[in-house]
Amino acid sequence: MLLPMSAPTIRWGFIATGWISGDAAADLGHAPGAVRHAVASRRLEKARQFAAEHGFARAYGSYAELLADPDVDAVYVATPHAQHWTVVNDAIAAGKPVLVEKAFTCTHAAAADLVERARAAGVFVMEAMWNRFQPGMRELRRRVADGHLGDVRAVHADLGFVNEYHHLARLVDPANGGGALLDTCVYPAAFAQWFLGTPDVVRAVGTLGPTGVDVEAGVLLGYPSGAHAVLSCGFTADWPGGATVVGTEGHAVVEPRMNHPPRILVHRRGRDVEVIDNPLGGQGLWHEFAHVGECLAAGLTESPVMPLDDTLGVMATLDQACDQVGTPHVDEGFPAA
């Protein structure tokens, strides 16, 4: 369940200035109490340009300078996946609460290391799984937890798009943690994790592109209860981007796209279809920032909606899928890499 709404003032520091940071910065104005305070890039010119465009008060030419700013209350990390371990580790060491983009890291080992460090330091860390915090998705979760669909027996989910290799080259760059599994399957995997937990069987097939990373994949998950999940992702086709939760008493259809659906249809046996609207406000990213503020106001070091154990479960699934498909991943700076 979500925490009661409160609106503490949180002065945000953004690390990295890519397109997702721009979208998040634009949405931040919808989050109660959220302040655009500082942004950092490895190039000061880019940080200054981003700050001017999005209304941040300060710009830094290194991540270390932002983390040393005593007025930064929380940090949003939007670097490529491969850099997450280094940046989040530094943020934890600086005592800064962190919201880190998905995928959390490139490997389960690096994720487990960060979780251990965060818990030992008592520092708040959360993965930015934004659709979990949207109103319609929260309502779906509540209804499933209340037994509206009976016992959940299956989850089907997909997400992907056509990505030409000259466009968004980061997505297929091995050095940056490229590949469809980490970039797009993280959503279906997290969706399955939300409703079924961590699987004990992972079977994946996929296709490697010219750069050696997966450009499409299918993943079958099995659970001790006998339930299963079927996930698809890729950069090669026009995936619809929907999701379905199937239970013994009904099923729910999350309309495309599943990371920001317009509505959810709940089909219960012998009843009329129920419609759950999902009003986003902005692009829908701001809900996760508001939730971080609520958690910090409550003195929490983990989110009850996107707990670190869920992040570890998702990373374990993706780790196995990447190994089976044949995409090697390394987390920059991680000692065990």
C-alpha cells in the first residue's frame, strides 16, 4: 500500500542530462514539494544548458560536485545502466537518498552489493519503476491483492519498439549496458515480479544484433505455485506494449503502453467489465518523485511499493535471461566485475 500523501520539500539533484532526465525534469513540477535544485553532467556546458532549459538553480561539471552539495536532499540517477553502480555507490557514501533509473544495474551481483551498502548505511535507495506509482496501476494492485481476480496463475507482458542502429545507439552499446532485456524487458519483468514474486525457473531465447547485445527476446518464468509468466521485448518490431494478469476468477488487461497505460480493463466472471482509468498528470513520471518525498518524510529507507527485494528479484531474472541469450554485461567500477 502507498503511504499517506504528504508534501515535504525535496531539493532534487539530477545526475546526467539525457532524454529521460529531460522528461523527468519537465514532470517534476507536478510533484508536491519537489524542487529543481541542481544538475550534473561530465561536461559543465551540458549541465548549464540543461539547468537553463529546465529551471535548475545550480549546474555542476562533475557528479562528485553535486553529491558534495549540502543543499541536495535527494539524487536522481539517469546515467546509462553500466554507470549506475559507481554513481549510486558514491551517492550512498555521501548519505544522499537515491532514485535510480531502471535497470537498477547491469548485473544481479552489482545490485546486491548496492542493496547491502544502502541497508548498512541506512540510506534510502529506490528503483525508478514509474508505472507502479500511477493511480490506475495502484488500483489494479489493490484489487488483485484483495482477491478480485482470485489466485493469479499467469502474467503476460511485452514492451519494445523499432530502433534503427543509428538511432539511440546507447541501447545497443555493450559498454553502456545495451540490449532489449535490460532496457525494455525490465518493465515486463517488474510487472511479473509485482504479481507473482521471484521465479524459480527462467528460460530465455533471443537474437543478438551486430553489436553483440540482444535486440529481441522472449522469457518464460515458472513459479513454485505452478503459475507462469511470458515476457517479450525487443528493438526489432512493433510490440503492442500491453500486459495481462490472469486469475482463477478473472483477468485484467493493462492497455498499451504498459509503462503509462491510459486505462485498465478488469474482467470478472459473470460481471460487467470494470474500467480503471489511469490519469497521469504530465507524463506520469512525477508520481515516483512524490513517493520518494513521502518515504523520506516518514523516515523510511526503502519503498513499500518498489522495495529493494523486488529490485533484486527483477535483476536475478534479467541476469539469467541475459546469460542464456548470450549478452555479457559489466558494471563500470564494480570490484567483482
